[in-house]
Amino acid sequence: VIKRGEIYTYPEGGINPLEMTADELFEIFIRRSNRDLVRTLAAELKLGNLYAEEVFLRCGVDKNLEASSISREISDLIYQTIHEIFDPIKRGKLKPHIVKKDGEPVDVLPMELVSYEDEAFEKEYFDSFNKALDAYYSKWCLLEGFEKVKIAATQKLGRVERILNQQEKAITKFQEEESLCIQKGELLYANYNLVDEILSAIR
């Protein structure tokens, strides 16, 4: 509950995949999950989609298998793969980098993943993960700022275009009136004698 006067209590912590045992992982699959394997890792172990998908890319197990139906051997293989993925973090052997596609940043990571081994992806490496994060999010902040300026400019341009459109319509109307006045003047001039006689008769 988040409201005035209430004491805020933190939500229960999730399972740390690097601290759990192989028995605990098997228990999660068999006893606690009613999902497939990849969703179980993403949700129960809080790995998220990217790292959950990475596990199955590496171990070769079908990610769509029902978690409650797998064998202990498969569970152990998944357990070993999880530790293999995060081993660089435990050993402090990071390779911080930004993943790019067509020159645009798509992700920032502390270590390399099979998910981004495709030739379509480029990688820019950094001395530290903090520097990689800074470069990645600075880029997005600049892009976001540019988009806001672009939207404001587009709105302003829209107002100017509406005014210009109104002015162009007014000019067209004046030109039509001018053309009509010229036609009237030419008709009067061509029939000057007749008009003069009519005016004299009226007077």
C-alpha cells in the first residue's frame, strides 16, 4: 500500500539464480511452475526475456517444453548453462559493450551473448560497464530531446503553414476581384458614349 501515513514494506525478494542450488531449480520447474521453460526462467528467476532466451540458445533444450514435465538431467543442463552465462560477472571478467544494428544502438551489456552473434550486429566495447551505460543512455536522451524539439518545430511549422494557406487564399480572392474590376473598367471604356448618355439621362 502506498499512501500517506502507511509504512512502506519492500516486496519479497526474488530467487537469485546464481545462489540457488540445482535441487532448488528442479523444484521450481517440477513443483512451482505451470508455464513453459523460457517463461519460467524469465518470471520465477527474474532473468527477463533476453537472458532466458540466451539460456536455451546455449544449451539446445526446447524452450517451449512444459517446465513440470522435464527430467532432472535437463534441469541440471539448464542450471549449468545459467552459471556459464553469468560466470564472467562472478569472475569480474566483463566485456562491456553496446550492441548496434545499422549503426543504431539496440542494447547495452556487461558481457557477450550468443543472441547478438549474428553478423547484422556490431559491437562497441568500453573500459567499464558504467561507461557503456553512460554512452548508451546519453544517446537515447539526445535522441529523445531531438524528438521533442522536432515535435515542437513541426507544431510551429503547422501553425505557420495554416497562416500561409489563409494568406494564399486571400491573395487568390483579391486577384479574382482585381480581374473582375479590370473587366468592368474595360467594358465601361469600350461603351463610354453609351454610358455617358445613360448618365446624362439619369441626371
